Amino acid sequence: MEPNLSWILLFVSAALIVGLAGTWRKRRSALLTGLGLAFTALGLALGGAAGWGATGLGLALIVWAVVAPRPRAGSRALELSVDERGRLVRSRNLEPLLGWVTEEVHGEPFAGLVYPEDRPLWEKVQEQVLETGEATTLELRAVHAAGRLVWLRVFVEPSAEGLRLEAFEVTPYKLAEQTLRRQERLLKGVSDATRTMLAAKDDLAWPLNKAMATLAMSLGAERAYLYKVEDHPETGRRRASLQVEWVRDVLKTRIDSPLSGELVENDPRFARWFRELEHGQVIAGPVAQLPGEERLMLEASGVGSILLLPLLIGGAFWGFAGFELTETGRRFGHEMIRVLRTAAASLAAGIERVERTRELSVQRSLLERINEAAGDGILAVDAQWRPLFYNKRFLEIWGLSAEELSTEGSAGLSVLTRRTKNPKRFAEVLLELHERPDRNVHIELRLKDGRILQASSAPLDGGETGGRVWFMRDVTEARRLEQALARSEERFRTILQNTSDITAVLDEEMRIRYISPAVEAVLGHKVRDLVGLTVGESIHPDDRPAAERSLRAALEDPSRPIHVTFRIRSASGETRWLEVRGRNLLANPAVRGVLVSARDITEHKVYEAQIEHMAYYDALTGLANRRMLRERVEEAIRELGDGGGFAFVYIDLDRFKNVNDTLGHDIGDALLVQVARRLEEQTGPGDVLARLGGDEFGLLARRDDQEGVLELAQRLIQVLRPPFNVEGHHIHVSGSAGIALYPADGETFEQLLRHADIAMYRAKDDKVHLQFYSPHLNVYTHERFQLETDLRTAMQSGSLILYYQPIQNVQGEMRGLEALVRWEHPTRGQIFPEEFLPLIEEAGLATGFDRQILTQAVRQIARWRGAEPPVWVSVNVGYASLLDPGFLGFLEQLFKEERVEPERLLIEVTETQASRDPEQTKRVLGQLKELGVQLALDDFGQGYSSLSYLSDFPIDLIKIDRAFISGVPFRTKDAGIVRMIVALASQLGIDVLAEGVETETQREWLQHVGVHYLQGYAISEALPPAELPFGEAS
């Protein structure tokens, strides 16, 4: 009975322990095992058939617990149900995936588990699915109970309770994407650093600084340094001295940092670095994982992660390059370490090449001095090979004493033969000279101790006496240095051949002596086909003179660098643009040629040409724009001087607005294109037809007789009378033209344009379609005079009020307002700016008008203080205000009086205004920027800007002209221009706003291509302050 009792107690104890463990850990297998042990104990206690049955059941439960299938952790999906308010109703696998216990978050909003930056995305999708009933998929970041972020791909579909969510973790894929982006940036940095080291000559300071800075920027490092390791002259211990240091923010440089001076091997903080780096190991990763003293030192300096790369030269530990990152937890994968080792190898190869070159130069100089002082080893022998004469250097070379040579020399040159590595070969040479004493010989002897001797021998007295003289030189060290230099040059040649830029060496006649294999990828030519050819043969004829001038200048003055761009013909016949930089290194014995590097800039040139075309041509019709017309008119004025003349014709379409209102803007644009073609057909050589804007055209007619001008203008009006067939619509339009003659009616572009405009409006009023300008037309009509009088009264009485049109970012948040002026006329009602703004400039009211509008806008911003107003309010300012010397002081006083921050105001300047006097505009905009005001370039794309304006002006925002927005996304040309403007602004770091957004399709497309802000009726119409969401709060 006692053995049975012992077994029973044993099984019962095991059952209790395993069962309790299973209950605590919530493991089904443990619970089954505990239950099986309990039944086994019961069977042993009962005995008999019942006992055997209980024991069998217990053993079966134990076996089932062991072999029963378990769900794989990696295959579990997170399943959630949320109600219409987004609160969690049910969940499955929430704890395994996100660590949250279901009971703790039940009834809480699912948005609470979402990373704050991704909550707007979730709320938008939630609203969309509930509204449309259509399922969708999105990716967002969730917060794990442990605090880490988990990327989820979530499938959302409607359900009876609200929404059903099924999510899978995709964190590894997202991390892989980040790693790929980092690797791409790193590869470019390594390539640039390699090119920098390739260009290193005698001085390493600048190339090393630039290469280290390039690598640091590509890694996102805050600090980088390069140390050289050498033995301390007194202690014999190794130390590392700082050679290069780069800091992203110089103001944050810590002078007292341990890594700002000399590092010694016996310092516990650096001992491991010396030990592991010496063996080629890379030290990389989070600082938190480093040993204690290293970690404390780096954390005190604010370092989150560190990377140390050993620099090995000839297999020996030369030093190391280090990079400090503030990012904690930064890890470097095997592939990244491999790339970084390549970068370290490039640095080491560059250092080795320069140092070896210096060493070889020193050694050669030393050998020359020794040769000058002591000469070569010299030995003269008679016909029996007995020594006649020798110098001290000869004894030193062979390691002989005078006694040894005198004693053993009687047996010929056997004393020398025994010391060579191949005595038989040397003996054969001596035997041949004995048989042919008149022969000269040059041989290389390898001694048993490994040294190499260069020996030459010539007969004495022309061979008649049989004696000879030997000259011997120890060239061991020279050979070693030459081999080292050859290896270094081969290594650099390999690196050079794998760069994307073309590198070439030219001779004095500009023939190609060497060209890198990159030429095959860039131009399609084989290297072997180009060597020996003259560079100028493939250069475009128009660019050849400039290229030849640059090369000739460098030949005449080696200090002048080569920098030239030209077109060149590829192997396929395609024309490519190259930017070439180089130096005349004909005097450098290592190069002995003109070294040039060429980069393919074809895409940049095409892009630049497109922007240039935008600056001078109308995007819709392809005609010249106002800027080109202005330049051609001014050019004609300069050419004519005091003799001759021309005509300026101003054409405006009648009833064009009706076409836009009834048939839409697309039909209106197509009509304008056909109108442009008809007008263009009537022009002659030297004439310039331009679209001035809307339905207005201008023509520079190179005719100085009034009859010829009249006949041309009549043809222009008559050609518009036949109906236009536009997409099945037969459209009848007519035109009115005004003519101003140079120099009678004006001597500047502005005068001719204004007088032709006056004549055109008189033609419209009189229904005569054509009118020459005359001074009496300057007399205003009664209505026009009355309108100007009323406008002056309105400015004095405050009848000009501001409406505000909201501006949203792509997330749908209101970020700004544009102040738009309205005139409440006492008899005519509300008058829009299009009717009275031209009068303001003509009447000289522009400066006062701008100040009044700015004052209203800034005071309104002050009244919104304390509410939730938008970030900024924009106001359009005219060119007259930019010329007003008191404008800046007015703004400063206004901000001070109203206690408004300058950055709350955004001043818009149109392209037309900016192009009038770019230097003046740049100066005034710079002063406004210093004051703190934000700046925008309005109506961008009308054709007045250039790349230099955009890069020179301190612009925060570009507003794309509504003429381009109206055609997207269906009009390919407009869509392409918008994409190009967005790309250009992105490169310059400037935000983009699209105005005139009228449809949801336009809105979605503009968000997709990268526009930052949207404005137009699709967002909101202009509203009085009281109707805005934040009302008239003060």
C-alpha cells in the first residue's frame, strides 16, 4: 500500500502544480496535463477495473495536451467590431497583437489605440465607410500596450453594429521601406564621397572634410570625425589624434567633449574601440547597448546611436571614421554595413594614395641625394675578373668588407655570385660576357636577403683589355613603392570606372588619351572607339566655340579651371547636354594631361527650356505672352531710334463672356485657340501677335504707313466674323480693335498699350469695331468719370468692405483666408473688383487703396484674437506700394498699433508686378521678409517669371493661376504644367496653392499631385467676417 500511496501523492502534487501554472498562464495544454495527472492519481487509488479506466483517461488527456495542434501566433488576425461612434464592441486577438486586454478597452473609442498622427485618417475612413456603405482598406499605426508602434493593414466594412475591422501587422514591411530609403540615401553619399576622394591630390584636408560631411549628411548624423592612430613617442602606447571634425550645427559644438581631442588606448572608455577596430570590426548601434563607461560618456554628449568604421591601409590599422546620431535605437543592417565598409575603403584608398605618393616622392628625393653624395656602387675588374677598383657604396650594397673582397675577389666574382638568389643565372651572364667582352649588359639581381640590385656593365677600353666596369644600385625600396603606388592607382581606377560621371584625360591637342567606361552608359560610345579622337568632333557646332575657348584658356593659364556646358551627339544620334569641369594637369607627372569630368544634365536643360517657354508663351494658345510682346516692342523702339515707326493693335472679343457662361470654360478655351489661329494667319514677317489675357490680344505690326495698318486691322476684324465650329457648336463672335502708332501716340510700351486700349473701348462703345487713337479719346465718358468720382468718395467714406475666402490644406483644415474687396455702391449695389480696380491704378489711387485694405485686414485679424482664426490672411498689393518708400514703415506701425504678429499677414504680388523691376522687387520683398511678413507669388504661370526670380525672391507660397486649374485633370497640357510647377516648387522648398478649384474632381487630383493648399468655390465662396466659422469674436 505504501508504494501506491507514494505514486498517488506524487501525481496529485504534479497535477496541482501544472494545473495552477496553466490557470495563471492561461495555457490550455497545461490545464489538460494537470487534469490528466489528477485522473491518473485517482486510478492508482481506486485500483481494479475502475482504476484502470481512470488511469487510461488521465494518460489520454496528457497525450492530447502534448500532440493537440496550436494556432500559430504569426497567423492570427486582429478582428474588431465598433459601433457607429467608433467604440469597441467586440475584439479577437487584441492582446496577442497589441497587448491590450479586451476588458480594459471595451466601450472605448478605437481611435484611442491609433497613433495620434494617423487618427485623422482613421476618422475620415470611418465616416466614409459609414456614409457610402463601401468597404475599404488602409494602413495606419497603432500603439501597443508596451508603448511601441505597430503598423497595421486594416480592412474596414460596414456591419449591423457599425463597422467590422480585420487587421494584419505589416510592421516588418514598413521598416523594410524605411531601410531601403536610408540605403538609397547612403549609396548616393558613398558615391559622392568616393568622387571627392578621387579628386584628392597632394592636400587631404579639403577632400577628407567634404567626404566626411557627405557621408554624415547621408547617414543623418549630427557629428562626424576622423582619427589617425599612431604610437606615442614617449609611452609607446597607441593614441588617436583628431584629423577631421564635422558638426551639423556649429553652435552645438562641445569643446569639452572627450571626442574633441586625443584618445589614448589605456583609457577604459576607448580601449575596446582600439581593440575591435584594429581587427577590422565595425562598431555600430544604439548607445544604450554599449558597455557602461562608453555609454555614459556618449549619453552625456546627447548621442543616441554611434557608428565607427575602421580604416585599414595595407592591412594595417590606420585609424577610424566615426559618426554620431541623436536618433536612439538606430541599427545598421548587414547590407548597410557592407556599403559603409566600401565608404571606409574609399577613404582609406584616398589617404593611402596621397600618403604613398608623398612617401615615394620623399624616397626618390632621398635616393637622388644619396646618389649625388655617394653615387652608385662601382666595381672595375680586369680580364680575369679580379677587382681593380671599387667604392664604399659598392661594399655597402653587397655587405662586404675590403678584406673579404681582396681575399675572395682573386677567384673572380664568385664572392658576388654566392650572395644572389639565382647564382646559376648570374654565372651564365658572366660567362657570356667573358666570351663576348665587347657587350654591354643591364640586369636585375635578386639577393638571398630579398634585396633587388640594378646592375649594368660596360667594357673598359672598348673591350680591348678584357676588363669591365660595373655600376650597381639597390632598387628594393623603389620597387616596393612603385608596386604600392600601382596597386593604389589600380584601386582608384576601379572606383573611377564605376562612377556615373564621365572622366577623361586629354592631351595638348584635345585628343582623348583616357576615358572612363561611364561614357558607354551616358553616350553609348565604346571606350576603344573614342581613344585618340579629338573632343570637338562630336560637340554641337553652335557650342563648339565656347568649349574650345574654355579649353584654350586652361591651356594658356593652368590655374584657370574649365567649366563649360555644351550639346554633344550620342552614338544613337541623340543630342545630350553635358556639364564639364576640369583642370590643366599637363605639368603634373602623375597625369600629364587635361583632366575633365562630364555630367549628363540633359533632363535639367529640358526642364529649364520648358520653364523658359512658360515665361514667354501663352500656355493655352501658344502665342507670345505679354512679357514677350513688351520685350519685342521695346526692341523695335531701340532699333528705330529717331526714324520710322510701327503700330500697336489691341483686339478684344465681343460677347466672349456669354460663351463661357453658357457653354463653359472648356468651350471658351477651345474658341480662343481657334481665334488665335485665325489672327495668326493675317500677320506678316516681323509682326508679333500675343495673348494679353482672357479674350484680349495685342499685335506689334511692323508697318509705318497708316493705310497699311488700317488694312491689316480690318482683316483682323473681318477674319473673326465667320462662325467658329467648336466641338459641334457654331459660335459667332466679333472683335473690336484699337490702334496706337509709334511714336505719335506713345514712346513706351505702357503708353502704346494704354492708348490702344482706350481706342479699343471707344470702338466698342461706338459699335465701329475699329478706332485709331487720338488725344481727345482721353476724355472720360460721363459714366467712367462718375465711377471714378464715386470710387474716391467710397475710399473716404469706408464703403469698401472685405470678404474673406477660406483656404484649406489637403487635410481639409482651414489654414488661411484671402481678403477680397467689395464696393457697396449706393445706387448700383455691390460692385466687384474687376470693374473698378483698373480705375484705381489709372487714377493714381493705388497706394492709398492698398493701405486702406491692409488696415482693414490687420484690424480684422486683431478682432479675431482669442478665437480660432486661420494661420494667415492674404492681401494682394500693387506695384505702386512696392515703390512707396514709406510702405515698410506703414506696416510696422500698423502691426504695432493693432498688436498683430507680422507672420499672420501674407502679402501677394502678381508675376506681372514682380517682372517690372526684379531688383527693386527683390529688395522690397527682402525687407518685408525681415519684418516677418509671409510672401506669395500670385497668378503664377501667366508667363512673367523665370527660374532666377523664383530662386532669388524670398517667396513662401506660389499661387497657380486659375487658367491652368480650370483645365485639370482632363486637359493634358494644363495638367502637365501644374505638375511641373509643383515639382519646381518642391525643389525650391516653396508651398503651392491652387486657386479657382471648382469641382471635387479637381480637388482630389490636385491633392494627389502634391498641391499644399486649395482655394475656390469647391472649398467656399468669399464670405463676410460674421459668416465665417469663428465669427466676429474679439
